[in-house]
Amino acid sequence: MTAPWLHIVGIGEEGLDGLTPATLAVVESAEVILGGDRHHDLSRSVKAERIAWPSPFDAMIDTIRGLKGRRAVILVTGDPLWFSVGARIGRAIDPDEIVYHPQLSAFQLAAARMGWSLADVETLTVHGRPVEQMIAFIQPDARLLILTTGEDTPARIARFLAERGFGASRLTVLASMGGAEEARFDGRADSWDHAVPAFNTLAVECIAAPDAALVPRVPGLDDTLFRSDGTMTKQEVRAATLAKLMPMRGALLWDIGSGSGSVGIEWMRAARYARAIGIEPRADRRAMAAENALALGTPRLELVDGEAPAALEGLDAPDAIFIGGGLSPEVFEACWSALRPLGRLVANAVTLESEAELVALHARHGGQLARIAVHRAEPVGRLTGWRPFMPVTQWSLVKR
């Protein structure tokens, strides 16, 4: 086992005064210190070589590796392993070579200021990431703690809330927590007008109006929430499809023939850090999918121009695959070969020809076949009757 040589130290607004004696000794004995301008300012009393973060960050990994054999310290804000660079460095350098020195995180400080239990809140970051991704967490009575990306971020989030019927939600911006210049700003989403420091943490208590949009993270969103040309997997079938795909934390879905993006979007909403790649040859449908992804809080949905199997070449190996159309033996073989162990494949068919492909593939490869028939009550003159959708044949199997 390699002996630890790299120390990653969390630091707060109080600077070196907030460190334990053992951690302070590590910083004071450093030969070289890496960090942002703020971190260097907070530790300026220590005499050591200084290195600033580059942009992009990936350029720093080789620099860090080159410090092996020296007393190296990296300064970060708060907890190095909670939405911080510590995890990224730990994936590039053997964790056995690193010692982490956590400080109170912004989440812990914010929860204490608000009197909230961390076990009962969602902790999010939009720092350096699309702000729209927090939209997926707007739920009645939800409490959110959000690391923001700048002084205008709270106003953007306030607008997202107000547009969805959560204008009465209470917002609190907390800045410089634990320091002499700590500041707090309180307000409502529908009247937010504070000028706040760029480096801040936002606390949101979601309060829904009677007409607020209900957009749960459980699959099966109302069809009207998606912009579509009509060729989309309908709500009831979509819920059944996602149940077979089994969204999991950090897992990747290939959505082949993604159309409006409804399946990929719901996959990403259903599990933290889930990813989806939609393969769609029509530019108008890719545009609709991108618009839906922004509106529903999954701005990282990837969209690929092309058709399977050719468009699958070079994509990251998936944990699940949905084939909404265009199934053929060639497409199946390409998908099945790429699918990771324990991966899930689901294919839906509505025509007799595509159903025949499913039945033939099921005969060769096993899995489960199901017929899904949906009827919705709709007006028939002055009365009400059942209007059927086209039945869907669904084939699902797990790669073992």
C-alpha cells in the first residue's frame, strides 16, 4: 500500500482559525499549496509555493501527480467530498495516497442557520452546472439547500418556482457563513429582488399554490407536460416502461427513437445523477426533446442525430436501453452486445410487423412479453365513454 502524500483540506470563512491543531500543522508544514484565490487569501500566513486552479480543472491532475514526494496540500471549501473537487481527485489518484481533512460544509452550516434537519432536505449544487437541473426537485413542502453559481442564480430559481405555481415559496440566501461578514437575505419567490453576494448558498422551502404544477419524480408524468407531435410513449405505458427499465443512481440509458424525449427525461428525473442519451434522426424532434429537458429539469439529456445501430457506435456502455421504434435483429444484437451486465432492455411495439419482431426475438432470447391496453374516459356528446389507445406489446429482459 502506498503511503499517503497528498492532503486535501477543507477550509471555511474563518480560515486557519477553524482548523483542528493536527490539520493546521499539516497546512503550516506544506511545501506547496494548491487552491483558488479565496483559499490562498485565507491561508496567506503560511509560507509555501502557491499554485492556482486552472481552467479546465482536468489540466490540474497531471500537476498534482507531479507533486508526489513533496509535502502537498490542496485547499477547498468545506467538505472536500461533498460536491467538491476531492471526489474528482480521488478518482484520478489512488485514494490510499490521499488524506482528507473535512470542514463543516455549506450544507451543514445552512441547515443549522435554518433549523432544518439535513436528513429531511435535498442537497443540490448548480455551481458550474445548468441551473435548470433543480427544477426536478420542485415539490410541495420540499426543502432544498442549493450551492449556487453566482449572484443571479437565486433570482433565476425564484422565477422557476413562480412559473410553476410555487410563488409563495420562502427563499433564504446565506453568504460568508462562519465569517465576520456573514449575511442573510430572506424573501418570497414571486417577489424576490435582493442583490446578493456571488458566493452563496440558497435555502428554499417550497410552498405550492392550489393550481401549482404537480411534477413528481415518480415516472408517469402527464402527457401535457411534454411538447410533442403526438408520437410519444403515453403516460400509462411510459410508467410501465420505466418500471421495467429500473432507473438507478448514476445509471445510463440509451433511448432509441427518443422522439420528444419523454422516456429519457423521466429516467433522469427518477434517480440522482442518472444519464440518458436519446438517439433521434429528426431534427424537429430533437429540438422538442431539448426543450422538454430544460422545462422538466434534465438539461443534461444528450441527443444524438442518427439511427440505430450505426448511431450507437462509440457511445458509453448503457445500463438500460429502451427501443421505442425501429426494432430489428441487427438493432437488438448491437444493443445487447453493448449492454452492461445486469442491464435492462425494453422494446415496445404497436404495429403487427414490429410485434412479430418482438415475438421472434422473445422466442430466441427469453424475457417477458406483455400486452398493455389503455382506455381513457372522454366525452361522447353529452355523455362519457372509453376511448382506447393502440395496444402496446412490450418485451423486457435483463442481461445476466
